[in-house]
Amino acid sequence: MHNALSHWPFAIPEIWVLVMACVVLLVDVYVGKRQRDLAFVLTGFSLLAAMALTWADRGQSGFAFFGQLRLDPFTSVASFFVELLTLLVLLYSRKYLLRRGLYRGEVFVLLLFALLGAMILISGSNLLILYLGLELLALSQYALVALQRDNLRATEAGLKYFILGALASALLLYGMSLLYGLTGVLNLQQIAVALINVGPQNFLLVLAVVFVVAGIAFKLGAAPFHMWLPDAYQGAPTPVTLFMSSVPKIAIFALFLRILVEGGYGSIEIWRQLFIALVLVSLLIGNVVAIAQTNLKRMLAYSTVGNMGFLALGIVAGTQNGLASAFFYAVVYALMAVAAFGLIVYLSREGFEAEEISDLRGLGRSRPWAAFLLLVIMFSLAGVPPTIGFYAKLAVFQALIEAHFVWLAVFGVLMAVVGAFYYLRVLKVALFDPPAEDLHYGADDPLAASVLTVNSVALLLLGIVPGALLAFCFHALQGVL
Amino acid sequence: MYSFGILSAAIWVPIVGGFLVLSLGDRAGGNLARWASLLVSVATFAITLPLLTGFDTQTAAMQFVERIPWIPSFHIEYFLGIDGISLWFILLTSFLTVLVVISSWRNVSSRLSQYLAAFLIMDGLMIGVFCALDAILFYVFWEAMLIPMFLIIGVWGGPRRVYATIKFFLYTFLGSVLMLVAFLYLYFHCGDSFSLLAFQRIPLGASAQIWIFLAFLIAFAVKIPMWPVHTWLPDAHVEAPTGGSVILAAVMLKMGAYGFLRLSLPITPDASHQLAWLMITLSLIAIVYIALIAVVQKDMKKLIAYSSIAHMGYVTLGFFVFTQTAVEGAIIQMLSHGFVSAAMFLCVGVLYDRMHTREIEAYGGVANVMPIFASLMMLFAMGNVGLPGTSGFVGEFMVVLGTYQAYPWPAIIAATGLITGAAYTLWLFKRVLFGGIVHAQVAALNDLNGREILVLGSLAGLVLLLGVWPAPFLDVVHVSVAHLLQQVSVSKIPS
């Protein structure tokens, strides 16, 4: 612990992503005009290499930079997934960006910085570092949302996202400052020790936890802190929505895990109550309001709200299995969301975003393969076996019943049925309605097509043999308590 | 007790075959898909036949067991096995799939390969339900089956297909999710195992049993369907294409009943006894009230759908009087209904293919132009009525007899259902087949072609065989039912 440099091996993936973000920026400045693909390929390579580096790190644990960052099984697994998801986002969006004149170096740099923020959220072990990671992730995303600066809706979405996001950050920061005031330390391990003697009746602790939970709920998009989400999802360019709906979910879960489990597990009785409220409202609002949507992106945004409710069910359980199931849910949800928005990206073209549900009319006839993938994605989101989405819900409910929250589990499964309705409605439009003459899909990007195929078929195959992925995610959280 | 993975083969051959058919597409006018599906379905039937020949009727233990870990972190196993109760339903499923493939030979105009693939995939999934012995595996098959059925009704169905299929899906989904909660509860209760056999063994407190029984009841009552959660069925049947109706009536409805035998009765025996009055009442309502509704239907398919609900009333009645005769009768009734309702829906399909209407009014005097059809349908109508010599008689008679041993009055009420059944079936028969020819279209009808004769004829043979000589069928179920009743008679409430 005496020499900072002796610990830097524990932060190799983070350092690599930071360096490569700068390299991509420089490369694009010099050759971007002529050779934009170079930056694209370089970004892809950076992500692949980051995945390899993270993979090589797995199984190790320790601290870097005097306890600022930590490496444990969870760090490796979660970082691996956010890198993978960022790579998927990148591959999905190439053609989309090209067609709309957004194929610029900034996108890649911002993506890498956002990823770096997410990775720091995952590995941070100090309140300040975590906050920096959160802001890095958030600021990159604000810029990404408003990427089409001439587009009124994108600008509005960006602004809305920024204002509410800043509010959420402020709430979180305030909660953190209360924690600091209560304990006098910023390091999470030390906070945990300092909190041992602070009972759950302590008013300051309650206040701190309330603010932290509110901030986390905001960032996750759990109701009633979800107001920004539909507008931001709808207004952002679809590849950015792709990113927003996947990577931050895992990163924010990690933030929760670091602050409230590693640091404040003693306060479980406080935050459990808060999460129960969040679950009830999210499941209800997410699933019911989604029914009223006609815009696919908005519908998926509300479905995010509902899904965050399911995720939070695992948090409510609060046990080893509960937290592991919530993490598993975050990973599975991210994979499903990426596939769902990826399909929209794939079908869109200039001037046609394929974002209305009615834009999918007759997909079953005009593009049977895409329709089949849509079928898998929607049933997976609805949690119908044999897709991986079912096991995510199963894991959460199992943990919940283990923790004796049978009534919440019953409420959850009933909401899953309500949720199934609007997924079915998308399928109804795509498969049962006659095709429309005036719909011309983009759907000519072989790269996105192959990624989409792999992504969606994986949802089905992982559903038939889910053992390995489950064990991988559950193993990551072993010993977290 | 030997195992070559026959059950796995019976599940996976049709599923993989279904995806192959899907990939063939509608090339060569769909002939490729037709023959491939026929091959796959016949192969599946052939695979399931050794189950019958190799079955040991002297033991109630599970046979042809396959057991390997599937999801080790949750202790979920790939655990298959059959006993006398499940055997016939596996054969029924694989056999009817062959018939459905043959009967769809020329009648499906659009997206034929997808249609056939959906049936093949469903074939595998339904067999999976009947042999899964791990609760989660059971649930996976149970739910996954909804997906192909959702598509079959939604894509190839009638004018109100969207309403019908979404109603069908949501109803059954709603029913089953609570079953999942019950499974998870039982999992922790029985020390981290999802094995149904372990569930059957663990002691359970009285109130826990009641809750679990109710959770199961919702799942199975929707599937069977029992009054008052039956309303999805007439809609689904009316809108479904012929093949869909056949599988729905002949196999899917049996799954709810099978669920009672495999789950409710052995896992919650005390609650079953305690709530038997409820089950008997609901069954009698189905037998009497639903049969009366059937009488006034104007649509042939709707009439048969309501008659299905009434017939399934005998099945649930038979289960909850807990006598050997009644339970065996109920199982025979399930099989018989599998044949008869499949045949009735196929008969309606035959008429619908020619006339494109299911309104009873549009027919009349069909017997004059379609004599072969009329005689076959006559047989099935008799089966539906429960005339001695047909399969319907054996099942209903045994159920009523078995009920009488335990509760005379419900048996008498149930017997009146036989009369109502005769009323609506014969009246339907009379209005469609007899009388003078009123409509010009009817006069131009052609009689059955070879393919249709093959399909209906084989069902006719089975209806008669089961009616005249039910002994081989009963031999298989006898020991398993005795074992089941013995399980049910022992209280599981820890003292």
C-alpha cells in the first residue's frame, strides 16, 4: 500500500480505456476527415482488448491507488459485461451514424469515456471516486443524447436529461456528504466499519440513505424518478438509447452495491423499505403506462421502468442470492434491451426511424427473419421461457421467496402478466397484421444484422442452457456480504 | 427399467425437426415442408412407441428416467420420467401431431412451413410437459408451449384471431405464474430441490397446502378450462385453424387435468380433500350449465368447444371423489375426449374447407351428398354422447359409477349431463347432416378424399377400440392410479 505504482496492475483495464480514448481522439483529429473507419476500428479494437484485459484479471482481488479502486470478482465480471455491451452498441450503430452524418470521432471518444465512467463506478471504492465515475458516465451521455444538435427533439431530450440528471447527481452527492459527515471517512471499507456503531434509528443515517437511494433510483430510471426516461430514450439517436438502456444499468447497480452494500449494509432495514416502495411504483407505472404507448422507443422506456422494478425486487430480498439475482437481472436486461433497440437501429434508415409500433406492420411477411428475432426478444422481455428473460425473473423471485417476501413475489408475477400484454401487442402488429406497402426498412447493414442475430439467438440459446451464465454472474457476487 | 434417452428423443426430434422445416421454407410449393413435417412427426410417433412396448405395468415408479443437472446453481435438473398416468398422453400427443400434419396437407394456403413447424415444435414441448419431473423444467415446457399456439391462432386464425390469441395467452400466462410462485415456495420448503417427486414427499402444513392448492388450481383450472375461467376457450377455438383446435382440445386441455394428477393431488393431499367440495361443485357446474350453453350455440366450433368444457367436467369430477374407478374413468375420459374432440374439430374442418362457414344454419342435408363423412361423423357424435361401444361411454360411465360409490347425489346430477350431451350433439348432427338440402352450396359438396378418410378413419378405429376393449388402456394406468390414491389418502400435515 505504500507505493502507488505497485498497485497499478489492478487498474489496467481502466487505464487502457482512458489511454485509448485519448488515442482515438487524436487519431480522428489527424486522419478523421479521410479515414473515419480507422477511428471506428480502433475503438472496436480497444473494446476487445479491454475485454481481454478484464478477463485476464478475473479471479484476482486487491486494491489500487491507496484503496481508491478495488479489484474483486464482481469488478471483473461487471466490467467485462459493460465492455461487451459497449462493443455491441458500437457495432450496431455504424451504418445508422453514417447515414445521418453522425459518424464522427466524438461519438467514439464519448462512448469510450462513458465506458470508463461505468468501469470506475464498478471498481471505485471511495465515495469521491465513485462520484467522479458517475459524472464521467453522465456527462458523456448528455453529450451523446444531444449529438444531433439541429434536431429539436434530441436537443430537448438532452436538456431534460441533463437537468434531471444533474439533480439526481446532486441528491446522490448530498447523501454521500451526509455519510461522510457521519463517519468522517470516504473509503467504503472504513465507512462500513464506522457505521457498525450507528443504529438504523440514527436520523442522519436515514437521511443519507434516503438521498443515496433517490439518486440511484433516478439514475436507474425506477419510478417515481423516471420522468426523464421516456423523453430521453425517445429523443436520443437510437444507438445512444441503446447505450443508455444497457451499460448504465449495470454500472448503477454496481454503485448501489458499493455504497449501500459494501459501505452501508448495516442500514439494510432503511433502504429495503425504500426499495419496496420503488418496486411497487415502478412495476405498476412501468407496466401499465407502457400499454398506452404507440411509440416503440417510449414503450421500451416504460418497459425499462418496469424492469428496474423487477431488478429492485432482488435488492429488496437483500440476501446474497437476492443481490446476485439483481445483478443477473441487470446483465440479462441489458442484453435484451440492446437487442430490442438494435432491431430498431437495424430497421431504420434516413428519415425513417422505425420507432412507431405501427412501423413494424407485417414484418413477419416482409422480413421473416427479423420478425423471428423480434419474437425472441419480446418473449424474453416478457419473461416467457425458454428465453433467458425467464431465468432472470425466476432468479429474482426465488431470492424474494427465500427472504420470505411471498406477497411481493405474487405482486411481481402479476405485473409480469400485465407487462406481457404490451410485448404481445408489438408481436401482434409485426406478425398478425398485413404488411403495409409504404414501409421501406433500411435493414441493409450486414454488420448490424449479424450482431443482431447473434444477440437475439443468444437470448434463446442461453434460455435453453442458462447454467453457465447464471453461475458466472452468481459467482461474481460470492462473498459480497 | 431401461433408458436410451427415448423421452429426450421424443422431445427434441420434433423441436429440431420443426426448426429444420422452418428453414426449408415454402420451396417447391411447400411440398418439401409437407413431406419433411410428415417424416418428423411419424418419426416422433415411432420414437414414442417403444415407451408402450417397454412399459412395466406392474410398478408405479417412474420409468425411462433421465436425470442430469441442468442449472446447478439453482439445483434445477433435467429430470424426465413417465408412469402409467403420463404414458398415454405422450402417445396421444405424438399421434395427433401426425394427423394434424396430414390434415393440413392442402388446407393451409399461406406460410405452410411456418404452420407445420409450429405444430412440430409444440409436439416436442407438449411431450416435455407430460414427462418433466422437475418443477422448473415442467414450467418451462408448460409456458413455452404457449408461444407456438399464440402464433398458430394469431397468424392462421379467423377474423377475430388477434383478440382470441391475446386472450388465450394472457389467461393461461396469468394462471401459470402463480404456479411458479408455489414451486419456488416448495423449493425452499423441501430443502433446495425442484424434483416433483421430492415435492410429493415433503410434509406441508394445512394452510400452506391450501395456498399451494389454490395456486395450482388457478393454473390448471384455466388450462382445463373449468367454469368460471373458461371464457378464453370458445374464442380461441372458434378463431383457431383446424389443426390448432385439434391440438388445443385434444392435448392442451389434458395438461390442466394432468397437472391435478401430477401436482395438486400428491403434493397437497389434505387440501385436496378439504376443497374437494369446491372442485366437485365446479365440475358439476361445467357438466350441467356449460352443456346447456352448448345447446344454444349457432357456431359448430363453439358448440364443440363448450361440449369440451362439459366433458372435462367429468374428468375433474372423477379426480376429486378419490375412488379408483372414478380416477381411472377420468383418465379414460381424457383419452376418449382427446380422440373424439379431435375428430369433431376435424369434421368441422372438413366442412369449413368446403363451405368456408361454421354456421350451423348454412348446412342441412349434408348426409345426402357426403355419405362417408356422415357415417364417420355419426360415430364421433355417438362418442361425444357417450353411447356404449364408443370410448365416451367407458370414461363417463366409470366416472359416474365411481362418484356414486362416494357421493350419490353429485353422481345423479352428473348423469343428467349425459342427457344434455346427447341433446346438443344429436341436434347439431341432425341440423347439419339430415333434412333436405336447402342451400345450393351444400348440394355441390364433395365427399371425403383419401387423406381425410385416413385421418378420420384412424380416429374412428381408436374410438371404437377404446370403447369396446378398454382393458389394455386401463392396465397401464391401474398401478399408477392406485399408488396415487394411496398417496392422497395419507395426510401430509406434520403432527
